[in-house]
Amino acid sequence: MRQRHRTTRLLGSLLLVAAASVSVVGAAPSAAPATATPLGRVVPAPAKVTPAGHPYKITSSTRIRVDDTRESRRIGEYLAGILRPSTGYRLPITSRGKGGIQLRLAKGGFGAEGYRLVSGVSGVTITASKPAGLFHGVQTLRQLLPAAVEKTSRQPGPWQIAGGTIEDSPRYAYRGAMLDVSRHFFTVDQVKRYIDELALYKINTLHLHLSDDQGWRIAINSWPRLATYGGSTEVGGGTGGHYTKDDYKEIVRYASSRFLEVVPEIDMPGHTNAALASYADLNCDGVAPPLYTGTDVGFSSLCVGKDLTYSFVDDVIRELAAITPGRYLHIGGDEAHSTSHEDYVKFMDRVQPIVTKYGKTVIAWHQITGAHPVKGALAQYWGLDDTDAAEKAQVAEAAKNGTGLILSPADRVYLDMKYTEETPLGQDWAGLVEVRRSYDWDPGNYLAGVPGSAIRGVEAPLWSETIVTSANIDYMAFPRLPGVAELGWSPASTHDWDTYKVRLAAQAPRWDALGIDYYRSPQVPWPAS
């Protein structure tokens, strides 16, 4: 982890046509397009696109029409909050009449997150079976509008949405991003900003790495020094910080409003120096080590033989589970180099039932497959393309026996890996990860011997040894994050680098409008500034 160590013919033709409207870096600036954005120029790629008829144009008379549900109205308010500043229109929300922008919840074959978007001269209708699908449809609607719609001041428009139909649903149910708040601490507002960026690309899970050697970031009432002392520093010796329970609840609430589920991680038995420094009795010798601000890994371990260790784990999981409405709790389990294999197995066998006792499903890094994953547990694979065959075989065997997998190969989707040798941020222990490499792999056949049914989805972790600011987060996440989102959402048949890079390039003006800094990869035909 830290040192861890075709398209369909229709969509393809749409995107090739779209390529003609995207000028490469160095070309003369072109006027704003007079035509609507093609329906297929969306990230992630929709499952089915059928262009037809004339576009719909948002005007001063447009209404946002919702059905008589609280969820539909709330999503309508969210959409209005995006559209009003840039269009300058009132866009009142109503449950009466027809036309305009309609958001409808209806029984049908859309699944938990799918939607249908139909656009024509008289209006746009987004229909879904569940609120999450309606919200994802709104994200598609955003991308079909000019990038200036994201700005907070009035823009000239016009605000056209191409005519036709999009029918869409995700390939995988788990589409995640991880933010390491332990190496460097990020405030509630910084986390919220990242949540909004994730939501734009239909990511539905935020994995928060809340504890590590360098900092403990969540208040635990029964062990208060974890946060006040263990959270008092970070990599390089900064002041660190931690979330109160109310802070954490606010992150969870905000993520839920964007239809993301928060997965908290308490890494153990290794990566625990902040806890060991906070409470001497957690150490086998009863001596607390000093706080740690470096970046080495694998030197710390909870004392597997002490009963106090499991009282500690029980308290932490109990308190964290009580403020986490989501299904999952991540217990780490990676790089436990200071724990013998026998002790590692013993520890995981005792800790997993604690997680299930408090009503949560276990997630752990893929080293858990070397122990005894409990029924329903998910293993998160972070190995490399060339990881030892025996280790991959161990993961595959666990998958065959019912353990679900989340794929996070470090040399593909670790967002803290440098793009090139010249990248000023990040690390390179897993290799250099340019945009194409991050996108150009298939989760469905990545690990030999793993049945497709075992793959639950993908996740893009961002470790923070060198990440200090929101601008740092943006630069390392973009433009790779949207590609990972597409791997999780879009059908395998849409996976094609040559058409994807055109759609990706078209996202750049939107990032500019949103104030998102990004790496201008020479592999992508970015529009002229």
C-alpha cells in the first residue's frame, strides 16, 4: 500500500465524431460550440445511447418538476443549486405540470442505481427506481450541459441538452475511492470537496483511512488519548488533527446526500504506532514508543497475546460502528511485518467476529486471504501486475470459496503514484502510472482464476505521504479518477482507450470551471486553453 510494494458501434461512432470538436493542445482556440454536447460524450460511458430529435434548451421559463417524494424533491434542489448561479434562471421546483426538467421515481427495471434520461424539444425526463439512480442521472445531465454550468457566476449559455435517450446502470455495485487522512490530516470541508468530485463520476463509496502509524483521526470516547495524543501529529511533524464524532457524522451525512457510503478503516494489527504511543499497555512490553512522523512501514504491531488488545479493538469497533450507518468496516491487515504469520491468523480470527457482532461486514486488505476470511468478508487486492503468483493464487482460492474482491492494483489505480519521473508529488514504488495505464485494464479478467462473480468492484486509493492540500488531491486524482470510475460503472463493451481519451479531454473545461487542478497528460488530446 504505501510502500506497497468495443465500445458498441453506436457509441464508438458518436465519440469519433465528438473527437472532431476537441482541439489538441497547441491548436488555436475555437469558439464555444453552437450545438449540444453529444449524448455519448459522458464519463463514465453510458450503457446505451440513442440519439434522436432536437435538443432541449433550458430557459428562464424552465421548471424543475419532481414527484411527490422527499427524495425526488431533495435531488431537484441539488440540481437547482448547480444550475441557478450559472444560468441566472429561477428554475422553480414544482410537482405540477409537464415539460422542463422532470425527475421521476417509478417502478421499473432500473435497479438500485440505474436511470433513463430522455431529452427532446419539450423537456428532459430522468426516471429511476431508486433515489441513487435519479442522482446519477443528474450527474449525466450536468455533463451534457456546457462546462460553464459549473461556475458560480452568471454565464451566457445557451444551455442545450442533446435529444435522445440514455439507458444506464452500473457494471459493479462497489465503486470506491479511498482518502488517507492519517499520513496528513484533511478537514471536514476538504473531505466534502472530494466527495463532490467523486459524485460527479458516479462513485458510490468513500473509504476513509482513519488510523496509521502517523496519526489516529477519530475520537473514541473509551480511549480518548487515541485522538488527542495519537492524532496530534502527521508526516513531517505537522500538528495533525482528528475528527470528533460530530465531525465524522457530518462527513457521513454529506456523503449520503451525494449517495456515497462511508467505509471507515482502522488498520491493524500493523500500522498502529499512533495507538501504541497513546497507550503503553497496548504494547507487549508495556512501553509506549514515541510518536512517528516518517513514512516507513511494517514496524508496528498490536500485542496479539494480550486480552487487553481485544478489549481495545472491541471498544473501537463498537463506537465506530455506532456512528457508521453503512454496511462495511475495514480492518486493514496489510504489511503486518512485525507480526508472525501465526499471530496474524490468530488476531484476524478474533477480530473479524467483533466486526460482525456489531452488525458490519468485514473488509480487509487482501492479506486477509492468508488467514480465514469470515463469511461475507471482502478482500481488497492492492498487489501489482507482477505480484508473486503464489500470493495471487491465494487470493483466487479465497474468491472461489466465497470471499468477494475489491480491486485496487497499486500499479494501476493508486492515485498517489507518480505519473512520470518528473511528477512533483507522489511515490513510485509501484511504478509510474500514466493515465492510459490507469484506465487500460479490465477488472473482470485481471486476476487469473478468480470467478467474475467474486469481483464486487474497484477502488482508487490516495495515500497522503506527499499530499497536503486539496490542490494536491486534485492533481493526483485527476485525470485518473474518472477512468477508474468508468471501469466500475460502464459495460466492458464500452472499454476503449482511443474513444475514452476524447471523452476525458472534454472534461477539462468542467474541471477548470470547478477549480480542479489536474495533470495535463500528453496522452490526452486536451482542448486548447
